[in-house]
Amino acid sequence: MCDGCVADLDHNPHSFSEVAREQYGKLVIMHSNMETLYQNLLEYFAIDPKKTSVEELFTDLSNFRSMFTTSSVDLDCHIIETICHSVLAMLATLP
């Protein structure tokens, strides 16, 4: 909240409950959206929510991302190395 909002709450005690109710309503909506997105994610990856905790899911996703990034870099290096060897071989055949 901004400083002006706090000052307004000081002058009107009913403002606090109004602001609190509004913020609570927003949190309820955000939580509902998060639950829906989480359930969609579990369904997409065919994960049983009874067997996998939220922490396990996000740890697995993080590990996958790290391994994918590493393998992508390794593959790029392998491709570049193969191209370089091919170019060198072609250059060696030139007079």
C-alpha cells in the first residue's frame, strides 16, 4: 500500500476492512487461478497429484531444464566440431 492509503485508513476505520476484503477477494481469485494452472500442468505431464508433491514437480522441471540446456550446448558444440572437421577435410584436398 502507498503512504497515502495508510493515511486514509487512519482517518476512516471502516476503510481498513474494505481494503482488507478487497485484497482478500483478489487473493482468492489468484489462488483459484494458480490451482487451475497447477492441475492443468499435472494433467499435461500425466502426473498423479496424490503421488507427487508441488516441490517434487518443480524440482523435476528445474532439473529437466538444466539437463536440457546442458545437452543443447553439448549438441551445438558437437555440430560445430563436425562442421569444422568437414571444412578442414575439404581444405586439405584443395591444391
